[in-house]
Amino acid sequence: MKNNENMFSWEALVRIVTMGIIIFLCWRALSVIPVIIVASVLVVSFYPAVKKLQKTIKIPLVMSIFLILIVPIIPFIYFGYIFIPRIVAEMPNLLSSINLVVSNSPYLHNLNIVSYLQSHFDYTSATIDITLLVFSIISTLVLAFFLMYDFERLSALFLSLIPGKEKNEMKELFKEVSLVTGRYIRGNLLISLICGVVVYIGLYFLHIPFALPLAVFAAVFDLLPLVGQTVGSIPAIIIGFGVSPFTGALVIVLHLIYQQIENDIISPVIYNKALNLFPSIIFLSVLIGASLFGVLGAFLSLPVAASIPAIINYRKNYKIRYSVE
């Protein structure tokens, strides 16, 4: 009896230590979770296009992944190489213009943005953050590349863990979730590109200084649901009022008109009812996603919310199937 108690104690101790190690490793790996999430979303969104291209023009899988995942990014790399130095060079003038507008305000005339940034901005920390961001982007693309390459084997490995009776249902669930997520990600990127082009053209013809960086800023924030369009328009509106009150009003009108066109025409056409959610659900999803994972959570909150009905339906049918049996 004494030996059995000792054996039980050792087994319990091993389980506790093993669980502690697993928890510790998961905690240490929290920093790479955003990379894994974004890479997985890219795989779900673009793998169907990879397979379609491979079958259409009869090329190896590696080449198809490269063409779908890497080639579309090359123009953005070129854009960054050409225009980011220009944006950085224009940044002091941009800040001075914003500071001029703010100083003319009766409520914020004591605020000097340039002096505030000089006293609070840590260039070393910013350089490290930018380096880490670039490293994260490269890591995400590399991980997405290998996940796409091993997609069939990983899917088979995952399905091998599912009971035989549930494999077909799980395939259908994954297909439906992938459809919603993929359509949202591809659509959101396309809408953001349209936003950047339209805003740049509008600001250019309104003779707004720094039209390009302002349009890029609006396009990036347009990726975020609900608040993205409003936040993305603020710098352009401030610069517009710095030119003249009439020009500032025209910038507001530009963003309002585009916002209505995007909400009423562009988004419904591109999404094609993939995200059939009530406004209250959209707001709640964005709120929860942003509170949990910040900007990334807000960006991914809508496809997750749109996928929940499919998951609930699967769970309901699962209970029905096994209750019948």
C-alpha cells in the first residue's frame, strides 16, 4: 500500500511539473501569438487562390505560393523604398503645419506639438520598435509561406485527431469559416487600397500639402472597422483648415462623401453579404477584440463574429446527431 501511495505521488508531481512547464512556455510564447494569428489568417484567406493558380497554369506549389503571397507585396516594398524617405523628410514640415493650426486654436494655443515630441519622443526606442515591426512582418510572411506549403499535411494531421463520424462536418465548418474570413481579409485590403487612392486624388486636387502621407494614413486606418475612417481623416482635416477654413470644409466633405460611398456601395459589393452582422454586434465585436488584442483584435473581430453562427450551428447539429444515436 505504501509503494502505491509513493507511485501516485510521483505521478502527480510529474503531471504538475509538466503542466507548469507547458504554462511557462505558453507564457513565454505570448509575443509570437500575433505572428501566428496573422499568418494563419493569411493562409486561410489566400490558400484557395494558391491552389486555383497552381491548377490553372500547372506550376509547382512553391511557385504558386510565391506568386500569390510575395509578388503582390513587391509594389508596397518599392513604395516604401521610394516614398518613406520622402515622408520622413516632410515630417518636420507636417508637424510644423499641424502645430500652426493648433496654436491658432483658442483652447490649445499653449500646446507646442514639435516641442512636445522633441521632449517625449525616444528615437532609440522608436528605432527598436520599427526594427521589431519589420522583423515581425518578415516572420509572418515566412511562417505563412511554410503553412501554405504544408497545408494539406497539417489539415490531414488535424483531421486525424477528429472522430471519424465528425470529419466531414468539421471539413464543412472549416470551409465556411475560411470563406467568411478570406472574403473579409481580401475585401478589407482592397477597400483600404481604394480608400487610399480616392483620398490621395481628392487631396491632390484640393492642393492639400503632404497629400501622399495623409492618404496612406487614411488607408491604413480604414482597415479598422467603425472608427478607422474617422480617425484616418483627422490629420487631413487639420492640414486643410491650416490652408483655409474653406479648404478644411472641403476635406471634411471629401471624407464624408467617400465614407458614404464605401459603406453603401463598395463594401456591400466586395463583401457580398459575407459579414451579415447587426451594427450592435459589429460594435460589440470590435470593442471586445480591441480590448483583448488591441489593433489586431479590432481588425479580426468581424470575421470571428461572423464565424460564430457557423460554429454554434455545428455544435447544435453535433448534439442532435449524437442524441439521435
